[in-house]
Amino acid sequence: MKQQSQLVALISIFTLSHTAVAQVKFNALPDFGFGGVAYDANEAGTIVGLAVIDASHRLEPAVWNSKVAAPTTLPTQGFGGFATAVSESGIVVGSRYVEAGSGTVPVLWLNGKYQELETLGEGGGALDVNDAGQVVGYVNAQGGTLPAIWEGGKLSVLPTLPIGAAGDILNGSANSINALGHVVGSVEVAFGSDSLALKWVNKAVSRTGLSEWIETRGVRVNAAGDTLINGYFGPNGSSALATFSASGQPTTLPLPSEYATLWGTGLSSNGVVVGFYGDAIAGQFALRPIAYRNGVIEPLELPQGAMWAFPLNITDEGTAVGYISDGVTGSSTAGYWSLGGSEVITLTPSSGLPGTEVVFSATVRRGTATVAGRRVQFQVNRKDIGEGTSSTTGKAKIKYVIPADAVPGTREVMASLGGGRYSLAPLTINWVSTTVAAHSTSGPKNAQVNITGTLLNSTTKQPIAGQVVRFVHNGKTYAARTTATGAYSIPFTVPATAVSGTTLAIEVKYNGNVNHKSAAAKASIRVN
């Protein structure tokens, strides 16, 4: 298992230290009696990883659909393997062994059915997947590894940036992908310490992480486009964690007291980070789990009898999954920490007229408290219109101009925190009330006169152009179209039968359309 071996390899660089007792309880997941590892979870509560299924230490990819029932295993063509990620829609990816316990091939499971992914003939591994079915990971090649993405099962090797010296064997890996297809990962010298955190957008590579440091590793990218980076950019160049906003703004996270080193593993879409750090208990080496919420440390429990704990990812609901070990026998127990206090978002209904501006307002809360600084994505009828950031009152707002030709009715507005955290509310587009004015006139028999007036928006008093205004006299319809100023002029010939000194009453009407309400006005024609 490439990921697990990387984690264990970190032990040699830790030193002994001391820290406080963890607070958030660890909960073991049921297994087959021989242990396991939980690698990832989605908002629906599905957890994936591996389970040891017998005393021979045979590993199988495992899926927990319940936190209280034993997992189910996924097919691996007979050699065993492990599942590393699950999408919100339930797509599972991971690897199966080429031979028992040796060499891997990337695999996707859709509805439990096995699908082997393309490689360069030397194997590889799948590490993450999004709802679109885009899979990322690595493929083996020429003694090293290359970062990879699979789309529709088809392999593309992702480009990297120069690192190391000529002839160095490089290990590249694409570790995480979000719903937008943004990918984060690393390239490193296989037998050295140099490494670069990388980000790919539309398969174009860029360096992510603090540019003045060479030893960085890209860990996660969340739904908001934020990335989690491991590196040596703490005080005096010590190991630390940093998050980068989608726009590239870095935030270095605080260090636990008296820590030896720190390694980040998971990042939720609402910004919660999980990882682990080196510590000592009674002179024995330990790895302690840790979480950060809004940049503040929230220690996780290292249960009694355990010496190592590895939270490997966290959902927006606050479930951090991973495993613990006694650090001696090599056995592990899959489980989770429930941080709770997950954030919720509510969106206020809105209304407006075609062509006018409305303000969408959403409120982010955790329990009864409002949450500031959270980016909220807004959509109208499932189309992105932009984002806002929650204020000190928890409110995120964005302005939206209703199209002038919008048909009255309701539209679905969504405010989203990402990762299945969203709120829906209607935008009601109202009919435009109209006012038609008609001016009386006069003329002799057989003379042509013009009935004039205007058609206006009743609220804004702006003219309404290109609309037909009409009246009916003696069964005949007379009509004209309004100009850019909303004016109209309807020609009318005074009947030869009209009696001088009398008045002809008419009613000018506008029948409305899909956006505008109807209106009418009365006028008269004095027969001279």
C-alpha cells in the first residue's frame, strides 16, 4: 500500500515531545476481527478503506455503509487490495494487488462492479475520484511514478515541473481532485528530500505552495478550490501545514505545543483540516491525531493502548476517518472521529422584476452561532453566478440582475458551501405592472385624427417599447406600436355619419405579454 507505507516512513524523522490529552473520541468501525483502515468517506455516510479478512493478513477493499455493521468487500480478481476514495455519488476507486501483497493496479468500482483502469503496463494506483468519474492517482514508469488522471477510463499522464538533478528517478502523484476537475499532487526525487506541491487545472500544471520552499507536497483540494499543502515552512523552516485559497492566498496553520513534526492528510470543503504529529508518552514515540477548525487546533483522541493515529480525510459533516495502531504489532483498527458542529447554510427567498437587480442573501451557522469568512457559491437554475463571503453576522450576499426578457415565475436559487452542503430558495420574478395613457382629441367628420399616449412601467416610469396598443370602434380595430420612448400614435378617421358636437368614447388597451401586465385608458374624440 503506497499511501500507508509513506505514512509509516515518516516515523523516522519525528522526535520525542509531549502534548495534552485529546478530546474528540475515536470510534472503532466493525471489521472481520483482524483490523482495517478507513481512507475516505462521503456525505452520505459511506466509508471506504481496507479490511484484513483472515489470520493470513489478506487485505480486501472494504465499504462501510453503516458505522455499526461489518463492511462489505469489493472484487479484486483474487489478489486483494484496498479502496482509497469514494465520491459523493458512490463511485469507489483504489488498487488491487498484482500478486498477493505486492505491486498494484488502479481500479474503479461502480455499483460494486470491478473496472481495471489503464496503465503504462507497469501498474499504478487510483487515489481519488469525483462525481464526474474523473479518477486521479499515479502510474509506474521506468522505476518511478507519474501523476495520472483517468477520464472515461482513458489514461492521461499529467505534466510536472523540473526538480532534482539529471538522472534522478522521480515519483509523481495526483492525490486529490474536486468537482471542478482541479487536481493537486506532488513530484519528488525518489531517493532524496526534494519535492514540489503541484496543481493542475485543465491538465495545465502550476506550482502551488510557498514558492520559497522546495520541500512541499500537495495533499487535498476541496470543492471550493482550496488546497492543503505539507512542507517545511513553519518557524525556522520546521515542518508545518498550509492551506491555499483558490486564488492562491496562503495560510500557515499553528503548530501543536512541543510537537516534533506535523503532517496534514484531509481538508473539508468548509475548511476543516485533519492530520497527525509526533509526540511522546512516557518516553515512547507516538503519533497524535489533530484537527483545525477556522485555524484553531482541536485535538482528537489517541485511545488508551494506541500509539499511532492517522485521520486520513474529513467530510463536511465533521466525520474524520482513519485508523489507529498500537505501534508494535503492526495491526490497525479502522474508525472515525466525529467533530460535530457541522456548518449549515440557509438562503432567503427573493423577488424582483425583469431587468432589475436583486440581492441573494445566505446565512452560515454552526449550531446557533454564525460563521464568518466562509465562501458561498450561488447558482440560478444550476448555473453559477458567482460567490460571496460570509460576514461577521454569517451573511454572504451577491447581486444579480434579472434578465430583461425573463418570463415571470419562479427560479431555483442555490447557495452552496460545497460537499453537499447547500440551501435552495425561490427567486420570484414578478409581472411588470404597466400604465397606458391616452389623450383625447377632436376633428370634423371625415378627418383623420391621431389618438396618442404612452405605455410605461408603473414602478420605474420607464417607457416600454415595441408593444402594440389598440382600440376598437364599431367592430374595427385600430392599433399602433410603441416607440423607444413608449409613445404611440393611432390614426383614426372620424366617421362621416358622426354628428357634430357629439363625442366618440374609446378605450385604449394594452393586452400585456409574458412579462408585462395589461392596462387600459379611456379617451374621447370630439366631433367638430
